[in-house]
Amino acid sequence: MKRHHVISLPRPKELHPSIRAGWLLLPFLLLALLANGSFLAASSTPQEVYYFKLDTEVQYGMSGFVKRMMETAKRNNAQAVIIGIDTFGGRVDAALEIIEHIDRAKPVMVYAYVEDKAWSAGALLALGCQGIFMRSGSSIGSAMPVSGGGPQAQSEALGEKYVSAIRAKFRSVAEKNGYPPNLAAAMVDQDMEVWQVSVSGQTQYLTQDEIDLARKDKKQVTVGAQITAKGKLLNLTAQQAQAFGLARGVAENQRDLLAQAGLETAEVREEQRNWTEYAAGFLTSSMISGLLLMIGLIALYTEITHPGFGWAGITGILALGLLFWGKYIINLAEMTEFLIFLAGVVLLLIEIFVIPGFGITGITGIILMCVGLYLAFVPFVIPKQPWDFSLFTRTLVVLFTAVISSITGFLILIHFLPELPGINRLVLTRSQRQEEGFTVADQASQEMVGWQGRTTTDLRPVGKARFEAKLLDVVAESGFIPKGTLVTVIDVKGNRILVRSV
């Protein structure tokens, strides 16, 4: 009879303690392997490269867009950011603020890609990036400081102090990112002469004073070609910029640029400004800002000097609201500036409708309104840099022009508004009679001229007066008329009753 051999497996409790511990750790080991696999899969995923263009005038409306892009790239651990540059230039202070946003994106690499031209403030933007690539036929340079005089304006008009400050900024930004500082300075100063020099076997770009100093230090100096002559600003082609060590390479397209930068496997995300950034850039331009301010002031004054609340008040609120909203979007103004302006308006209204005469409350209100507007137009409180003083002067000119234009526009408006086709529907321009089929208020009739009554409120210049049993809205001919004064009606135009104190 055959014997059957039975193999008995050990029970779990009979296993060696170390083996039992291994079985217990098995699920955790599996989880670790899965996590490691996920990590490896994630690490093999191509990293992102953000690409966007700056192809308009360099201004603060552009700064907000760059700030958003840099924060997004850094938050998402992007491999690099590429900025396509094609601009004639713009404001130096705006370019410097954009460069600050670029610096805050580190350790993310930021490359400039000059697609056609990077002139003036555009050249400063390119120097603010960690690497420059250029397309064939593009150029960089021509950064002569001008003050609204156009491309033909001479830098002497701004003074050596201004040119020296801009030149120093170009040099410092270039040195920080490893570009030849004298080449950057020669883009600004047309009096600089720069030579390509070999100093102890190393190629450098030096001025005559620096060459003499190197020879005095007994260094081996070999002077080569003159890069820029006196009286000419430096402007480099793509090939020249590459030869002089300013550009990393000449790239014909985006794919070529990625290959030269070692980003062939990166996934490119092209970004554009959103509608709020486009709108803010439009609303904060000098011309539109001045126009909105002028319209807002005209409408505000019209609303204050006429009874009731109507189209003038709505127009004023919209115009000034758009002005402050645009400044807020581009980080040029905060809620503080708006509240200062609003406080000024409230004080002015209190002076007109509550306190007799015109004194400290009204003056304080006007000052606060001016301060709020001024702070909304400039990124500083007190100007320090030469370009700050230039912006300070332009801002004062804009504000003064807007105020004068507002007063002029208001005078024209109250004179011609009742006669304008379509607009005259907003104003009662003639007496209405009951026999015409509808009832009107008695104050619309010329028969009221000569009526005498007594004011029941202060006229500043608008208020109320009682003529026998009728309580009517009236306007003082000039100045302030206190409550309880005897007045007489001297004219009626539409629904506007003009009175004079007796």
C-alpha cells in the first residue's frame, strides 16, 4: 500500500518573526513602488516653456501682463520663459518695473527673442533677460533718451544728468546678466567711443580711457576695430550682436530658438494679454487718461451746479471710474488713491450744499481731489530719478490741461447744450402750455420773471425758494445766497430759474 506524503505549510503564526514583519511591510513596499513609478513618469513629462510677445509701446499697461506671466511660470515650475520683443521703445520706468518682475521669476530662465526691433526701452528689456536670441534682419539699440520730441529729438535737450542716469541703468542691467556693459551704454550715449580690444588674450569692449588704464597696468593690449564712433548711437544687427557676445545666437523661428537654448523637448505654451490688460493699457495711455479726466470733471461740475441727479452724474461716475479702474489694474493706483479723491469730492459737496460761503472745507476737498489724481498717474510720491521728474512734469501738464479744458468745456456746454439737435431733448428749452395737451410746472414760464420770494435753503448756487405757495428749484445768478434771503427771478431758461438777491 502506497504511502502518500503530505506536505504541510507552516501557519502564519509559525513563521519566523522577521518573515512575519516582511509580510506586514509588503503593502507599504508596493505603495512605495507605485509612488516611485508615478514620480518617474512625472519626471519624464516634458517641462513647459511660456512664450509671449511685447510688441507695443513699453508702458505700465505692459508691466501688469509681464508680472502675471512671471508669477504663473514660477508657480508652475516652468523650464523657461521666452519674451518676443518687437518695439520702438517707450517709458524707461515701465521697462525697469518689468525687469524687476523678470528678476523675481528666478530660478526660471527668461530669454528675449528680438523678432524685428528692440530699440530704446525695448533694448533695456532685452538686456534684462538672462539670454538674448535674435532673428535675422532684426536690430537692437538706439536708446537715446527723448522727452516727447520724437525720434529726431536731441538728447542734449534733456541734459547730461538724465542721459547719465539712463546710461548707468543700461550698464548695471547688462553687467548683472553678463553682457558687455560698454556696448549697452553706447546704445544710450552718442558721445561714447568703444573699441574691440584683446587684453591678455581676452576680448573686451573698452573706451579709450579704459585702454589707457590697461596699458598703464602693463597688460598686453591689442586694439582692434572701432565698434562705435562719437556722434552715433550703437545699433547692432543680429549677426553683430552675436559676434560681440550680446546675443547667444541667431534663430530664424521658435523651433530654432528652442534647439539653441537646449529646450527641444519642452512643451511651448503661447500666452496673450487678457481683455482686462488690453483695456487697462488703452485706458491708461496719456491721451485717453486725459480725456477721461476732462469728461469726468465736466460732468461732475455740471451735476453739482444743476438740481437733481441725471446724465451728467452718471457720465462723470463712469469716466472717473474707468480712469481709476485702469490705473488699478496696472498696479499704478490702489484703493488709497481712489479713497483720497472720493474724500475730496465729499468735502467739496459739503462745502457747496451744507456750509455757508467757501472756505477751508472746499479748499481741502479740491486739494484732496488733486492729490488723489496725481498719485493715480505716477508710481511714486516724491520724484527721485531724472525720469521721475520728467513724468512728474508731464503729469502736472496733463492735470492742468484737463482742469482748464473742463472749465472751458463746461462753459461751452451750458451755453450751447440747449441748442444742440438731439441733446436738447435732455433740457427743457421752451415754455409748455396746458392747451398743448399736457401739464407743466409754472417755473417754465417767462411770466415768472420779476417774481419775488424767499430762499428756504442756501443757494450754492443751487437751492430752493418759496414764491407765495410755490416751492421751486432755483439757481443763484452768482456767488452764495444764504437761507431766508429775499430774491427775485431775473430769467427762466428751460427748467433753470435764475434768481438774484434783492
